[in-house]
Amino acid sequence: MNICRTKQQLKLAVREAKKQQQSIGFVPTMGFLHEGHASLLREAKADNDVVVLSIFVNPMQFGPNEDLDRYPRDEERDIALAASCGVDIVFLPTTEEMYKRKPLTTIKVEEVTNRLCGASRPGHFDGVGLVVNKLFNIVLPDRAYFGMKDAQQVAVIEQMVQDLDINVEIVPCPIIREPDGLALSSRNVYLSAKHRAEAATLSQSLNKLHHKLSADGNMSADECITFIKDEILTNTTGEIDYVELLQYPSLTVINGQASLSKSVENQRFIVAVAVKFGTTRLIDNALFQVSEVIERV
Ligand code: AMP
């Protein structure tokens, strides 16, 4: 496995792969890898000749009061996990290497960033857009793999790739969960035992909603939101940041009172939640397709 710490080293490795007509699959991460990341790496390995993993905690996507300084890191363990997933190249730049000078260019994807984490974390997706753009320009991947755990991120990046004609195929990958349903996240290590037990409510409430929707397609968006909020308030001590039901991938608002099967006919919608447990903010979501019945996708 080739470990590159500078853009120059990485570009040389990429050039070598391209010379041999090898396809490149790319998985950008912030490290402290878990099975969620591993699933992206395995999918990239199955589809491509060469897999590039980047590990970079990007300061530009953290707000002033967020967890940049305490974001968990374990380079040695990450490198071992990468090797076990068949990664060919790991890109591990420092902040100074990524941002040699203060960037004066901004990437702002409008509309898709208006709600959910875009609203709760102002500037977050500008930081994501900028770093993903830079990484795409350095790695020149044929395909890039992103988890649906961050469904809004997938929508933002797909929009950006389309708007800027970036030559990469975006591959969304399913959410990997703990046995009790909690979506894997590097941030789960912050949770106290009590909060860890409560946190499973996020996915469990989405599952319960799925069952209710399969039985009653006439539920409205407002009823779904109230159901999830009640579940979270009853079963946890967490503080709700948001519970929203929106069209996906446009992330536009749906009439709150109308029956979902009529108002989003033949389309997809997302139910997305963000809840703070102490200082740890967790997100989760479920995606639904409205056809004859409402099914989870
Ligand atoms: P992060 O290191 O948190 O920035 O995540 C890097 C990539 O891994 C992103 O595309 C995430 O959506 C994806 N990812 C994180 N957690 C999961 C998970 N539980 N299941 C699937 N993908 C995930």
C-alpha cells in the first residue's frame, strides 16, 4: 500500500495508474475508520483497478463551536484497516499541505443546502464542496463513493458534479449500522453509556415509521415528523436539532398536511433527524419511494 503525504506524491501515483489505463475508485474520509468506511472501500475495490482513500479532517467544514480539535484520530489503526480492505493508495495530507495558502475561492451549492445540516451548520457544505473539489482534482477518480448516512452531502456533491461538469461518477452507498440500529459514526466514541443506549432510538423510530407508512400511505409529512419527535422525546434525553421530511434529492419542502402518497407520488422523500446527546450531535435518515405503496429504499 502506497502512503502519500503530499499532493505531489499522490499525483505521481495517480499518473502511474492512469498510464496503465487503470480505473480509479476514490473514498474521501476524515479517518477514525469503521465498518461504514470499510463498506465504501470494499465497493470501490470491487468496481475499480485502484482504490484511493483520503484521510483528512478538513477544518473548512467545521464551525467555530464544533468538534474540530477533539475529532478522533488513529492513523495507525486506519492504515491497518485500509490495508485489510485492499486499498492501494492512502492520501494523508496535513492541513498545511492541503491549504498552502488561504483559499479565496468558494463553492456554494444553493437550495440543496438550505435545510437540514446546511441550516444547522452554516458554511459546512461550502467547506465540504471546496475540499471534495480539491480532492477530485488531485485524485482524478473515475468513481467516488459516499455514504447515504450523509444523504444531504450526497445530494450536494451530485449537484456540484453536475453543475461543474466534473468527470466523476458518484456512487451512493448504504448506511452501515450497529446490531441495535445505530448508524456507525466516528463520533459514536464520544457517547456516554447512557447516551449510547438511547441513541439507537434514532434508527428505531425510523424503522417504526417505515412500518406505519407501509400500512397507511395516507399519513402526512406533519404526522410523520410528530411521530418521530415523540419517539425521540419519550425514549431519550437528547436535544432534537431537526426532524424533517423533504423530497430527495432536491431537499424541497413537502406540503405538511396532504397525504404523502398523493403529494410525492412516484418520487422519493427523506426523513432526516439530528439529535444532540450532550455535546455529540448524531444524524440518521431513511429514504422512501412513493409508488403504489410507500417503500423504503
Ligand atoms: P466521514 O469520515 O465521517 O467524513 O465519512 C466518510 C464517508 O463515509 C462519507 O461518505 C460518509 O457518508 C461515509 N460513512 C460514514 N458513516 C457511514 C455509515 N455508517 N455507513 C455508510 N457510510 C458511512
